[in-house]
Amino acid sequence: MQSLKTFSLWLIVALTLSSAAGCSSWVYRINIPQGNFLEQSDVDKLRVNMTREQVVYVLGKPIAENAFDNNTWRYVYSFNKGRSNEQYKSLVINFENEKLASISGDYEQPENFTTPLEQ
């Protein structure tokens, strides 16, 4: 009879501890980076009238291309660090006549963006 009480007590303690461990805040959560990681220094290399190939050389292929509008590229990056809030950055590039026309998003436009590269 004594061993049954001891066993029941240990079983209750083990179940309580295992259920509490699953709900705790100290359980490790991995960092999850997704998309195109861009730095401002990469964006600073962009110039108006660059070709698509030049943009790909500077930034890489975009994570998302608009299937209905081939003139818009989106570079999207999200980073979920453990339990903290997700960080999100995007850069939208627009082309006109196969040349870079404008950029918008979470990055600053380069000071000399409107100065075309020398041909």
C-alpha cells in the first residue's frame, strides 16, 4: 500500500513538472530568417536606368516577382528571433522600359540614385 502511494506521488510530480516545462518561457526557440537580406550599403549601389541584370548583380534575384506586372520586383526579408517580435523589411523596385525607374520601401533612397551610371 505504501509503495502505491509513493508511486502515485512520484507520478503526479513527474506529470506536473513535464506539463509545466512545455509552458515555460525558457524553452529554446530558434531564429528564423527568411527572404532576401539586404543592407543599406547594397541599396546605395542602385542607380536610375540600371538594367535588370545589373540590379540582379547588385541585389540578387528577388524573392517575389509579380506575375501580373513584370515591371515590379519585391525584395522581402523577415526575421523571427525566438520569442521576440518579427522584424520585417521590404524593398520594391519598379522598372520602365527595362530600366530601373524607382525604388520604395523600408530602405533609404541613395543620395545619388537619380545620377545614372556611366555607359
